[in-house]
Amino acid sequence: MARVAEGAPLTATQARRLLQIKAAAIDRSRLRLMSSTPLSDDRKPPSGAPTAAFSVLDECHRQTLAALDTLEAVVASLDGGPVDGQTRAAAAAVMRHFSTIAHQHHEDEERHVFPRLTATGDGAMQQAVLRLLQDHLWLEEDWRELQPALDAIACGQSWFDVAVLREGSEIFTALSRDHIALEESCLYPVARTLLGVDEQHEMGREMTARRRAARKSRAAGAR
């Protein structure tokens, strides 16, 4: 990761990114203490409980982690010369994921998972949700900064600053991985116990309908 020269004033972007790193480190330690406390028997999910909606969320996390690996590979391959076809295709795949699937995933959580956790009235859980909501805003902002350069790579262009892209992608990948780890270790296990059978079915139906509508909208726009 690029370092700021000692004594040099921070730009607004550098200050924000330093805040991201520090906040993520603090919350990682605090929230993992929460996850080390086992669930009581009355809060464990019942055997055979439907988890289709959470399976979609889990699969998106797996796809996001794979996309982050691809992003790192793309950035690592850049040397200032022409962009080869394999790198262009990989950049396009990263673009598709974070412009559609990841965005839908954040909306899934904000519609269905986070409100249910906040409603528990548990102070630590409410703070965790606020932290993750802030992550969503930061990740969206970071992606908007990365997107033009990734789009240029996908188109075989090289007008962007590789050093700036490398620094931004390092922040984005680190925050994304921390975010997913905290959700899977701390929040998802509790959310699975709070959402009943009917709620999970309704959650899955809404997620499916929203994705179908988004696909139709994209198809119509491509005509």
C-alpha cells in the first residue's frame, strides 16, 4: 500500500481511507469478541430450517471473495504496457460483479438482515449494524473511484494512474474481506435465528423478484 510521506498533509481521500482502516481494525477486534460467545440452545436455528435466502447471501460472499482475488490479479499484472485480452476479460468480470451482484447484495442486507438485528435492542448488535452500514457507504464510494480505471482496462485503455489504482484496490479489497468476515462470524448466525420460516420465504421471494426486475431493466436498456 502506498504510504504518505512523513510530515506531508493528508488529502481528503487519504484521510478518509485511513479512517476506514482504523475503524475496521477496532471493530474487527470488538465484534469478534461477540462471535466467540456461543449461542444458547434457544437461539440456535432449528434443525432443517429453510435457509434458501441466506444461501443466496452466502453465495454472493463467495463470489465477491473470488472477484476480489481477480481484481488483485488484474492490478498485479499491470506494468504500464498494453493490456492483454485475458486481463481485459478479467477486468470486465470484476466490473459486472461489483456493479450488479454486490450492489444487490448490500440492498438485500439493508432490507432484510440489518433491520431485524437492530430491532433486537442489543446495543452491541446495533453498533455492529451501524458499522456495517458505514462499510456499505465506503465500499460504494471506493468502487466508484475504482470503476473508471477498471472500465478502461476492460476496453484495453491505459490512461489511468496504476499507482492510484493499486492503492485504491488495496483499500477496497481489505475492507471488503473484513466486512464479509464480520458478517459471517457475528451477524449472520444471529440473523438466521431471528428470521422465522415465513420471514425467510418472503425474504427469498423479494430478493428473487428484485433481481428479475433488474435483469429486465438491463435488457430493455441494452436494446
